[in-house]
Amino acid sequence: NQLSGYLLRKFKNSNGWQKLWVVFTNFCLFFYKTHQDDFPLASLPLLGYTVSTPDESDGIHKEYVFKLQFKSHVYFFRAESEYTFERWMEVIKSAASTTGRISLLIPKGGPVEMNGK
């Protein structure tokens, strides 16, 4: 499953948001400055992350925001419409729920089961 589009990423220690072109592929998010860039600024493997909407305690009062969290790592992303918000939530949720059941084929050792922890 693949998805790409512009999302706004919240800066950690301010109220600012940065517009990024985001590509989801192979259980990973890749972040680009624009859709024309060849090389990502960063990538975020989704193994172990949960996706949800922000809590009241997060203090984010914007529409179409989703929260990615793994232990102390928290990221907030804002979609441009309800439709794109729902698509991103759906794709990331399915990735997060399947990453715990990926079987990797190791050439000599046989299959290895990953538990997502």
C-alpha cells in the first residue's frame, strides 16, 4: 500500500507547522521538502508506532490532525482535508497493525517472526 501527499508537521517546541511532501511505502514515511525532490529530508519507520487523534492534553486545536507515537517519540501531522486525513489514518493504521506480523525470510536460517516490540 502506498500513499503520498502534503502534510503539515508540527514543530516540537512551538506552535508552527512545516509543510512537507510525505510518501508512505514499505511501512515507512519519507519526508521531502516538495513533491519534486529526489532525496528525502528524513524517514520514519513505523514499526512499533501507534496512530491516533490528539488528546486534550496535547493542546492541539486544529482539524485533521493525527498523532504518531512510539514510547517518548511523538509526532503530529495535519492533513489538508477530511478525505486526506482519513486516507492517512487508514494506511498508517494498517501498517502499524501488520508490522507486528511480518515474516522475514533469512536465507540460511529459515523464516524469523518479528513481534513488533
